[in-house]
Amino acid sequence: MTGTLLGIAVRPARLAPMETRERVVIDQSGGLAGDHAGRDPDRLVTVLSQESWADACAALDPPTDPETELPWLTRRANLLVAGAALPRAVGGVLQIGGAALEITGQTHPCKRMEEARPGLLKALAKEWRGGVLCKVRRPGEVAVGDAVEIVLAPEEAKRSLP
């Protein structure tokens, strides 16, 4: 399934507002150039799907329009993609522009989401709506409008209760 990279954002310092970019280099030592979060090699890049963001906004009470009322930058993810269902499993691989990213887990929302909009933390916590964490398999440049390809989509691990 092929999608499109709709947005790129970096956080230049801890707690700083997100800043958008039209293109950026992603490498294995720091993630996105200019992003503060590049410390843990398994959490260098966060990817959010536009569809999951819209689902989370629709689950709020009252529902919120993600285009006009609650922009994707609120989620504080690095990359916004559309049209490609992100794998909901560790080991999934995404090709975005010149970079290849491997999913290391889901992005768990933090209290800042609740501060942005009551109920948002809970809405994002369901069904991997908060996006995915990635390590960099192959560095490269990405630009808004680049194709997003799901290279590997392992089956999602389902939790079963006794």
C-alpha cells in the first residue's frame, strides 16, 4: 500500500513548540536533523497517520475537526502520513522518501495530550492511534509529498486475557 508524506515537524528543544519543515535529512545517530528527541536509537522518529489522528479527534466529546480545531502538530509527531495503514506491530518497515524506518513500538500519548484537549490522551491510546516509534534502518532525505510504502507489515500481536 502506497501513501503520501503530508507533513514533517521537529522540536528544536525540550518542551519547544513543533516547527514544520518541507524536507529533512533523517540519520541513524539523531533522527531528524534539528530535532531534539534523537537520543534513543529505537525512538528516533515518530510517525502518525492522518487517518488515525482523524479517528482520535472524532472520538472526543464533542468530536473535534482535525483540519481546523486540532492540528496534527498537537500530537508532536515528526512525520504525518496518509493513505498507508501503518503496521501495528514491532518490526514493520516503512520506506519514506530516501529513508527506511523500522517500527519499534507504538507511541504512547503523554499528559501533554490531555493538556491540549481533555479526552485526547484516552482517544489516542486506543488502536495505536498515537502513531509509531521508529529506528532508522537506512538514512536519507524525506520531503513533503514523498511516497510512503509499507515494506514489511508483520501481523499485530493480539493480547489475550485468560
